[in-house]
Amino acid sequence: MSLKVFDLQCDQDHVFEGWFGSADNYESQQAGGLLSCPVCNSRQISKKLSAPRLNVSHIKETAAPSAGAGNAVAAPSSSQVAQLQAQVLRHIRQMIRSTEDVGVRFAQEVRSMHEGETEERAIRGVATQEEREELANEGISVMPIPDFLDDERLQ
């Protein structure tokens, strides 16, 4: 199977790649509201203009490599890419599972750690958009966890 890789962008200007089985697959997911930004979870996604990925495997270099030729590596197959993607997602999910879930106390807890009142630790929880904006204004960076990465939200 040949994968289609598109450069996507959300309404918050986060740019990311989307991997699809076909252009039609992208269109149907977009129309169904199934696409979301992995950074902010926005569902307002658009496809960016990007250079086409050319299949030039049929072109063989006939001249000898020049003295300045560098090392090269073969591109992974689509099944290798899918395996790598699955491994990355498993690793991210494991990292999320290893954090302490503080629930709705998230903003309070992260603020307390930032101010040195409590020991820093890996936490996750629930924060409203307003709370996230307040934290950002205080210089505290937080990142939403997209639903597809948080096993507990999917249960």
C-alpha cells in the first residue's frame, strides 16, 4: 500500500504531517471531522501546499559518483513506516500512562510546581481553555493530550 503524506495545519498555525491511505481517505476523514491537531486538538484542519513526493526509483545513475558524494540510506517501506509510527504511538501512550493524573486540579498543581511550592513531577489532568491561557500568560507551558493518545479518555 502506498501512503499519502500531506502537510496539514490547524487554525492555531500548528503544522504537522498526516498519513493517509489515499487522497480520498484524507477527504473523507476531513469531511467527517475526524482530523485533529496533535498539539492543540483543534479540528479546524487544512491541507498546506507542499512539494510533491516524486517516485524516481526508475531513474538509475549511470555516471560514477563524484568525489563529493555522501552516504545514503534507502527509504523505509510503507509497512516499516507503519511499524515505526505504531512504536512511536505506543511509546507516547506509555509516557502518558506513567504520569500522575491530577484531574481538575491540573492548573493548581502545575502552578504550584512552577512556583517551587511542590516538587516537580510528571502530571496530567484537565484544564479549561481559559486555564491554559492563564498558565501561558504566567510563562507556564502546557500541552493538550489528543484523545487518541490518552488511553483513559478512550475507555
